[in-house]
Amino acid sequence: MNNYVNLILRSIIESITEFLPVSSTGHLFLFTSFFPFEVENGASFDDLFDIFIQSGAILSVLVLYRKFLFDKSIEAFQFVTKQNTDNTGLTFFINIALGSMPVLLIGFAFKSILDSIKASEFLLFILGFSWLAGGIAIVLVEKKLSKITDSDSNITEKLNFRQSIIIGTFQCVALIPGISRSAMTIITARLLGLSKKSAAEYSFFLAIPVLIAASLYK
């Protein structure tokens, strides 16, 4: 396949799957297994390109939530400098940091093992099993919570440090190819009592430091 056609198709796959609980990385792995780039050192280039197009998804989050993030930054600064007593801005950023640390630490510590899984001859089986298990988990969780009245409360009003650590820990499961990062964070957040809106938003915000760190590392 022509490399320019290849990159366009990968970009389309990424844009459709990044914020759905279906594992954008898993879909890119699947595509790559059949249509790798025709370049020297192809495997490394495939990984590098896939990480960078995922960074584009982070820019969309920054644009979409630019006012919210700016306001929280101002609130955090004013609290630290004792200009006000509202700590919700600082708490928000601490929650993001706590939720991001586990997957960053585990990802870098076990990078060689994770790379070997990606290169495994059983990769397609792992992807298929992960997608099936993830889909079943989402259906079961939503069925379990369907009778609970949902609220539109903001994540800064609902989320605490303990919940952030738990969500961040379960996010590590998404290091397995085919396991959706957003699915793991949303499912865990929902089981901890967050609304659908709050769970989805927290998942979006957690993606920012995780994918930025992966991009800088690559």
C-alpha cells in the first residue's frame, strides 16, 4: 500500500476510535499487522507514527475544554498564592496526576514485555479476546447501573483522591493490546459512583498526560 494512503487511513481510524471505548491503539495494531509502512526500520516507524497521530487527539481535548482547563489553572494558582480559599482547581490537577502516575510507571517499567506482546504471533488473538471481553464488560456494567439515577455533576465536585488512584490503577490494564484505555477508566469510574458525563470527562483529561508522555518518550 502506498505510504500516503496508509497514513490517511490510519488517521481516519484514529479519529474514529480514540474517544470511543474500543481501543484506538488496538485498531491501529490490527491495521499495521496487515499494512505496515514500506520504509526502513518499519516497525519502529509504525509505532512512532501511531503515537504522534494519537497526540492530535489530545489537541482536540485541549481545544474543546480550553476554557475549563484555563479556569481550573487560574483557580489553582490563586489558591496556591492564597488569593482565595477555593481549592477545586488544585484538587482537579492533583486528581489528574494521581490517575496518570500508575500507567506511566507501569508502562515504562515493563516496556520490553509490552513490546514483545505487540510483536507476538498471537497478537491478533489477543486483540480479538480483548475487544470481546471489553464489550461484555461495558454491557454488564451499564446493565448493573441502569437503575441508578445519573447526575450531571462536575468531576471536580464528585472525584476524590482515592477514586483517582483506583481509576488510574485499572487504567494500567489498557497497556494490554486491544484493551481500551477509555473503557477501563470509564467502567471503573462508573463503578465508583461517577456519572456517565463525569466518567467520560475524567477519561478525556487522563489521556492528556499519558499520551503526551508517550509522544515525548518516542
